[in-house]
Amino acid sequence: MKKFKNKKCFAFTLAEVLMVMGILGVVAAITIPNLNKDIGDQERVAKVQTVATDIEQAYKVALRKYEDNWDNTSYGPRILEFMQTKRTCDISSDDSCFKDSNIKIYNNSSKTVSFTAGTAAIFNDGSSIYFYPETLSGSISEFNGLSDAKQLVYFDIDGPDKGFNTLGVDIFSIILNDTGLLIPSINYFKDGDAAYRNIDYTYWILKYGNADYLHCSDLSESKTTCN
């Protein structure tokens, strides 16, 4: 008959367990906010890329259908014909599709932007779009160096009733020329009106695939991320 020998069992003491849990709590407190920031930025970047692509594709289809001259009032209706919209609006009388006043500007707390006319629409996912109804080059000094700029398009990635309603945070804009999306140099508008500097934020996302301008102020063409 075999005899069983007593074996020593090793385990953590309560103090040691509490210490480990405390360390894990500190690590979680440090890393989770950064993880949430990354998830938020990833969603923002993905939405901006998707909407910009959708607008350009619809525009190119509309160009093939409408070969006559385009004026400032034709861009909205013609492009929206090839986008899946839930509702369209003329913001001069109906601002339910796109916020038309007191739009804030990222990194500029002293100014807001308002619109008085133009075609807008809201999509099934709640995002919305607005077509600026005026000539760009000549009437807006920031566009005078871009003679081929034809149409300024704003889009709100979370819609008029949600989010920050801030240019560069949840409202972005692109420029269309005669053939598609116009890509100006980053910081092209850095000395111009802050309302149009928002385009820098859009093209930063499209060019570099991040929204790091929201988190650090020393970015440039040679430093394209906070990391």
C-alpha cells in the first residue's frame, strides 16, 4: 500500500493579489483612454475617406450624363441624383439636412460659420452633405490661387443633430474641379480664412490616413503623425 506524502502548495497571498489588481487597474486607466481615442480617430478617418470617395464617384457619373455647362446651382441636384439620400433640402428654408448656422471651427474659438442658401441632403446613416452655391475663385480670396476650383462641398459625418458641429472634427469639406476631386497642397489655406482652412484637415486625412492634427500641433509635410 502506497503512502501519500504531504506536498506543499504555493499560492498568492491576499496582499499580493490586491497588489497585482492595483497594477492592472493603473495600466488600464492609462491605456483605455488612448485606445478609445484611436477607435474614434479610426472611425473619423474611415467616414471621411468613404464620403469623399462617394461624392467623387457620383460626380464623375453625373459628368458623363450632363455634358453641358455646370453652374453653381447644378452641382448639388446632379450629384445627389447618383447618391442614396434619405431627404434633400434647400437650407434657405429647411435646415433639417445640414446645420446652417453657428458651426464652430476646430482650433479657432473666436469664429463660427453660417450658410444662407444651397442644396443639402441627409443620408440613411445620418450623415449629411451641403453644396456651397457660390463661385469660388474670385469671390473667395482663399481660392484665387486655384483657378480650377469649381465647387465647395461640405459633409457632416454624424449629421446635423449629433456630434460637435465643428469644422475639422465632424464637418469636413472638399473641392471639385472639372473632372473630379481637387487635391490642393496641405496648408494651402494656412494664411487664409479659418473657415476654409478646414479643407486642410480633410486633405490631411485623405493623404495621411490619420486625424493626428487633433492631438498634436507640430505636424507638417515632413512630420505626418504624432508618433
